[in-house]
Amino acid sequence: MNSPAPLQLSLKNVSFAYRALPVLKDICWQWQRGQQWACLGPNGAGKTTLAKLLSQQLNVANGKIAFAPGLQSQGIAYVCFEQQRALCERDRQLDDSEFRSDASDPGTTVGQVIGIDGDANTQTQDWLQRLGLEHILERGIRFISTGEMRKTLLLRAILSRPALLILDSPLDGLDRASQREMSDILEQLLDSELNLLLLCRQTEDLPTGISHLLLLDQGQLIASGARQVVLANPAVQSIMNPPLAALGPLPPAANRPYQVPSDQALLKLRDVVVRYGDITVLDRVSWTFEHGQHCSITGPNGCGKTTLLSLVNGDNHKAYGQDITLFGRKRGSGESVWDIKQKFGLLNTQLHLNHVRGMRVLEVVVSGFFDTIGLYDDWGDQQRQIASDWLVALGMASLGREPFDTLSFGMQRMVLLARAMVKSPVILILDEPCLGLDGHHSRVILRAIDHIAAHTDTQILFVSHSAGETPACVNQWLEFVPAQDSYSLQCTPATPQDCISSQ
């Protein structure tokens, strides 16, 4: 009879609570040498807390975690969304561009995050090429896409040569081509001597090299063992694919303190060019967005999708001097940034990264009335009621008094959708709104977007990399495609006159 393989790590009756609320409850689990594991579970299951305990970012309060000697000596690396948030927050605090005469402070660069000082060695150069990062080493992290940031953090972790690498949703934020490349890299890592633990929110993201699964739900261990055995468990299917709850009625529209001309396009850009130093992000892009349209914007990581959105919502000073008309008014003709912002609702990763900590859910939603990151203005009963109504409409009626920071990442995204809608914006900008959501919550948010499009006069600008993550309401499609040293914009409109493609 063969003896069992040595243990890499084991958990015995491990529990953890946050602010007296249980997050993990009596977890018992063993990882034997030669196994490759993924931790599966919906938003709020406890996956992130487990990863923090294993990477020793949190201390075990109850129970015991035992590591094999090799894991202790070589170390454990953890790549997650919160690292991205911390780096962006630090970079924002150190930003001195507004005090420099050339206003060109790149901040923390990609090379600095990775730890490259001077010429990269052969191994590093090989990984830079495989991940497609060699051309952005000198670029500041505030000027790169979400997908590029995820690959940057992955490379930093790989080069540290850990004994155990924990990756939280490694395919999130990547375009389809990059997802295929990342999947190949994950298979190679799983086939190497490196121990890899993946945190996944849906079974579709599991690489073939994963041999064993651990399923968590609401902090409890539901199943663990060989992959096929766990996936065949009826409880697993029930947890990963729950029925969708009925949608509630949408709140009445808030009063808008402005008028939008009905006889002119909402957005119109002609021959727009955006450059940062020697880097051309947008090259002679033209686009018209009319009343009644809902637009999907796609393209590879770093192609300029987020830059395009920032030009129209007032976040990018490069809009000045360009042929851009917003809501019938030429950009730079005397309107303030706040005149522009009050017409938009916004949900994107950067907003999530920069959000002020220590706020309650209702306060986060109310801050959408003021377009502030944080709540610094007085607010009244009417705003409170509208914010509460949106929480009810999106299935979060019980969360109003909960601390925003205690919610799972996916639930925080749902709260930020409510924040984006409280002022009944003319246009709702959704930049990767399903990033960080499990399959169930992705379906919930897509259905909510269609509900908004069908029953309000708010129009949708939707950016997503992932197949199947487009609302049914979309009737205009923009795609960035490679063109020489930049990208051109191709448009498939509802009717031929609705937009103009670039170049």
C-alpha cells in the first residue's frame, strides 16, 4: 500500500472574524505534495481571507495552519486586487505633477513595481516578452490599463521565486487575447515545480492543470477533494448557479438641474488625438453617440478605451483644444468640469481603487449626487430616500448601514452601481463593471443594466473584455483595432449615419 504524499500545508479548525463577524468557520483542509488546487466560491465566500491567512497577511485567531518547511523558507506570494488598490493609492499620494513646471511626473513606473533596476536579465526579459510588458516599463502605473497592471503584479510575484503563488482571479481585467495567453502561462506554471493556488469565482476559469478543488460559501467549507468529484457535487452546482431574484421597481428619476438638447448628438468627437510624450494613445478618432443608443466599447488592453471615456466625462485635460462636442456644447466653451460630470454616472475600477475607506454603504451611494470620492457635503432626506430606493432595487436593502469596506469586492461593485444611478444621469459609463464578480453577480448586474436601459432615459456606455458580458440593450458597437503604432476605431452602428470610424 502506497503511503500518502507529504503535506505541503494543512488547516485544522481555522476560523477568522472581522469586527466580530465570522468570515471563515472551522476550516479543515490538507494539501499534499503533487496536487494543484483552486479555491472556488461566489463573492463573499471567504476566498480572499483564506489567501491572506496563507500568505500571513492575517494572523490566525482560532485553529492552526501548518506549512511544509520549504513553503516557510522560500515564501508565499499573493497577487490580488487589493495590491493594485494600495499601489494606486500610494502613487496618488506621491503625485506632484500639479507642482511641476512640465506637469509630466510619471509617478511609479511599471519597471519600479516589477523591481527592474537597469537592464533586465535573460529570465526577466523572457517574462516581459511573454506578458507583453516590455514596451511600458517606463510608463507610470496611472497610465496603464487594469489588465496591464494585473500582469505587472504577476510578473513581480513570479520573479520573487516563491514556493507558493496565490493568484486571485488571474483572468479578470484581461482582453480575450490576453486571457488566452494568461491561460497558457497558468498551465505552464501548474506543470512546473511551483505550487499554485488559484482563487476562482466560476468553474469556467479553472485551468485543466488544476487537480483538486476547495469550495467555500459564506465562510464555510462545502466540499474539497479531486476536481471531478467536487464538480459533480449537487451542492456545488446549487451554490455556483443560484436562481436570480426578481427585480424590483426602479426609483423615480431625480430632478435634473440642466437641459439636454434633443435635436443634437449627445457626444461627438472628430479627429481626436491623444499623446503622452512619445506615446500615441488615440490617433484621429471620430465618434458620434446619439439619443437612444447604448454602446459597447471593446479592444485590447491599453488600446485607449478608458482614455476615450475620460475625454467625454471631464476627467482628461487632453480634451481641451480638440473637436469634441458634449450635449450640444463645444468642449472648452466655458463649461466647468462639474457641468459635465453632473450628466454622467460612472462605475470603473479606478473609482473602486480610490474610494475613501470608513464609509457606510448608504453614504457611498449618496456621494454619487456630488460626484465626490467620499462624502463632504450636507445631504437631506430626499437624497437618503433615493439612495435607499436604489439599494432596494438592486437587492441590497439590508446593507445601507453596513461598512462599505466589510463587503466583498463583488458587493462593493453593486453598491457603486447604485451610486452611479442616484442622480439619474443622462449617460451611465460602465468600464468593466463585471470585473471581480462571480458568474451569478455578473448576470445580476447585466440584468440590472438592461432594466435601467428599458425603464429610464439613461443611456449606456459599456466597456468589457469578456465574451458574454454585454447587456442585451446594446445597439452600437465600437472596436479598437491595431493600426500602425496605435489603434483605430471601427464602428458598427444601429444605423449607418450614427457614428464615424477613425482613419
